[in-house]
Amino acid sequence: MDTQSVIFDPELIQRYDTSGPRYTSYPTAVQFHEDFDETRYQQLARQSNQGHPPLSLYFHIPFCNTVCFYCGCNKVVTKDRSRSAPYLDYLYKEMALQAQLFDTDRVVDQLHWGGGTPTFLSHEEIHALFQHTRRYFNLRNDDKGEYSIEIDPREATAETIALLREEGFNRLSLGVQDFDPKVQKAVNRIQSEAVTQTVLDAARQEGFHSLSIDLIYGLPHQSVDSFIRTLDKIIEVSPDRISVFNYAHMPKLFKPQRRINEAELPSADEKLRILQQTITHLTQAGYVYIGMDHFAKPEDELTIAQRSGSLYRNFQGYATHADCDLIGFGATSIGKVANSYSQNLRALDDYYAVLDGGHLPIFRGIELTPDDLLRRAIIMDLMCHFRLDIQKLEQDHNLSFQDYFAHAWQALDKMQEDGLLTFDSRHIQVLPAGRLLIRNICMIFDQYLQQQTQQRFSKVI
């Protein structure tokens, strides 16, 4: 069976288009609680050294020069470049505390800078942060790690890109969203094609392994025709990966979105048509649908990992290293160490104050139960590979799948009847018509959804 194709069925999508988690983790961050504290995190971190698995490091750089009205990220909007210096000093304090918990021979296979705008930092600050990271952790020197950074092309020059490559980054993710000037003005992100092209050209010249471009559909003034014009320009520059995110208009949760005129947003039907044409356009151009907004070339690492069954999903999206412990640095960052998730304080003043007291700025998290681990394994396989080996799961967890998930059979029967999947006692296989609705399928196995409102989540399409 072709495991990397997708069918767009408008009737099915409208029937199943409810709200639900994106499953960058299970349990989701909604379940994190403040009973999980620094002491428990330290115990689990030290235990994670058994077997010396590799590490993944995430650094959250929260600063942005301007606010994009669609943004729901944790950020600090400021034109004061001096604010980054004290933040870096506290990152170094946090690194020193975290480094004490992990054996020095654990290799960093993954590293990611996100934001905010990581290139808000000056060139000197970029160099200093990377040097401090090398001081505290065992970074690779062979260019075989997955070292990536999110780039706002308006905040980077060819010299910036050269510096990032020299420091050790080998993957770039560029925010574009839309090239249409009318759309850009409505969301307060004015970014010329020339500025974007300069960064792309520099990245290719410097030998970055992978280039990814982020787009958003559902923004003000977008239509099928206008968005396809942007898409054609992106296809022409031929990035390795393209992410096409659905704009979730949730102004009650995200204050900048209140500056978007709802009357200018495309209708639900138009959004569906944009998505449909985007999928058709990208697949005809040779891109493979990886899942959850992501497309990649057939030879890309993500596509290869999906074919081989080794694809993984975490808070940064899809990845190729499933066996890492993830350490989160900076305000609001999330880590995954041993069988736990933890999150740092969100407000800078709180983050600074706890570090001044000599403590890690962890304010909440969750330690996974055996049931959580079981359901996470199911959701991860479905999200990444569109299939589940039930017999292997039963062996790994010593249970009867049909007995344990008796409540799920009715929903699975309905989805099989609707053509989203096939299943029997040995496997679940998501069909091409079900791949856009993979969140719905995963929600069957999410025990926490029975206990909470889905209004905290975006629509699945």
C-alpha cells in the first residue's frame, strides 16, 4: 500500500472538522501541573544517564522586533536590542545548572533555536551562545547532527547565514507565510521576495543540508488564486521541505490576533479550497505529504525516515531522532527527559528571579504513567507513520489491545465505514482519505479529552 499519499475529501473533512490537539506531545501541555517540580526533574534527569542516550537541546529566544498579528508564540516584542544580553546571561546560568545533571559523554544529536526571532541576537551574541553550549555539552563536530534554527529573513543577512553555518547549524527554517503585499500588510509582516531570496541563496552557498519554508493559509485577504501564486514562487526556489500551517483565529487566547479584521478572513469553504489546491499543487511538484502540515522532497531525511518507520514528532515538529532526551532552555521552553515533560516559567522576570536563587526555572510538568506511555506510543505511530502494529504493541506492553481499548472499537468501526482507515486484530492502517484527519484518529486514544473541553485546541483542519 502507498503509505505517503493523501486524498482530499471535502465531505469527510467537514464532518470531522472539530477541535483537537496537535500532539507534539502526549499527554499534551494542558495536562502539565505544578506538583511536578525541580526536585523530581533532577531525579529523573540523573536517572536518564543510564544507557547514555543522546541529547536534544532547544533554546527559546523570545525577542521580536515587530509583532506579526497572527502569532500565538510566547514572545517579547521590542526594538531595544540591549534586552538580549541579560537574557543570554541567564541562559548561561541555566545551562550550568542543567549540565550538572547529565553525563558529559552524552552526545548532542539535535539542537534547535526557536522563538521569537533567534537572529534578533547580534553576531557576537550568536557566537557566544554557541560557544557556551559547546562548553557545557558534547556537541558533534562531524556535521552529522540535526542542528537547526528558525530564521526571519528580515532579521538576517548573507553574513548572518555564513556565521550560523560556521558555528555548526546545518538546517534552516524560513518564515514566509505569504508573499501577497495585501496579506502582509493585514498581518503586519512586510517581507519582500528579494529579502527571502537573499537568505535562501546564502544558505545554499554555505552548504546547509536542509532548507524549509513556512507558509500559513487562512490569513486575511487570502484566496485560492492568491495563495497558489505564493506557492508557485516557493516551488520555484525548491526548498527541501515546505510547511503549510492552518491559521487558527483564537483572539481570546492570543492578544495580537485581536488586531486582525475577522471580516477579511477567508470563509471556511475558501480555506478548504486553499488546502485542497495546495496539496494537489505540492504533490504534483513532487513533494511528499509527511503529515500535519508538512511536505518534503522524496529524498529528504523526513521522507526517508517515514518510509523506514523511524520518523518522530516532538515540540519542534517532525524529526529523525526519536531516542533523545530533550532539554529546554529559556523562558516557556519545554523539555522531555526520561518519562516526563517539564516547562519553564513564561515571564522573563520570574524566569530571572528563580535562576538568581540558584534553581532551575521549571514551574510545571508531568511524569508519565504506564497508561500514558502506551497511548503515547499509539499516537506517535499514527501521527508519524499512519499505521499501528497492534501485535507488537501488545507484546511491548503485555496487554490485549481489544480488551484495553474496548471503548475505541465503535469509533474505529465508524472511521472504517467512512473510509478513513482499516483495522483488524493485527493492525490499524490509515487510508489516504484519513491522513488529513489523523488528529481525529489519535483523539480516540486520548483519555484526557474525556475530562476537558476541546475549546482550548485549534480546529483539526
